[in-house]
Amino acid sequence: MLAALQMTDAVVGHIQDAGAMRTKVKIRTAPGLLLSLMSLLGKSGLATPWDIIYVVPGRHRDRRLIAAKMKRIEQIERRGLLLFMITYVLLLFRHGYRNHPYEVEARVAGEDDALRIY
């Protein structure tokens, strides 16, 4: 099912989550400076509002990580980038990182493998 994720730059064709269809989410190895920053922060993946998920080498097939990052892309799309960013920061101050509602939602998506990747 996730055979496409074995490539260095993978493309997930259609992502279905609660009936919403998305197309062409790309999964790429994080390049140089971004990879260094992710390593410094202890992050294995980064979702962008441009439907690209950057991962550290060797994590392309990590279903939990990919599902969590795809949930992040859905969150950004659901709120819009500007409102997502503002809300994220406000909720971060209120709840902290571990209990942040967006982080909890993404973790649950990863743990339950709630997203179906085709």
C-alpha cells in the first residue's frame, strides 16, 4: 500500500480522510540546512502548506510519521495558513507543546493510522 514511500522523493497519489480527497502530497528527504535544523530540534518530519512532507533519511516508510504529517497538512488547509499559524502560537502558549490540540490530533492520526494513503 505504501510502496511509493520507498523512493527518496515519493508522491502519495490520493489521500482520503473523512471523505476529503487530496492529491499529490510529496514526501521528500529534507535537504541540507533544513535537515540540520530538523536534527537540531529533534524532528523527524516537517509538513509544509505546499503539500510537501520533508523527512530525515530512512523515515520515508514510517506510516505513523507520514500519517501525522498529513494530518498537519489537513489542519493547515482546514484553517488556512495565516489563521493556522496564529491559532497554533496562541494554543502553544495556553497548552504547551505536548498538550497542544493540533499536536494531539496529529499524534492520534499517527498512532491510529487514521489516514488512508493510496
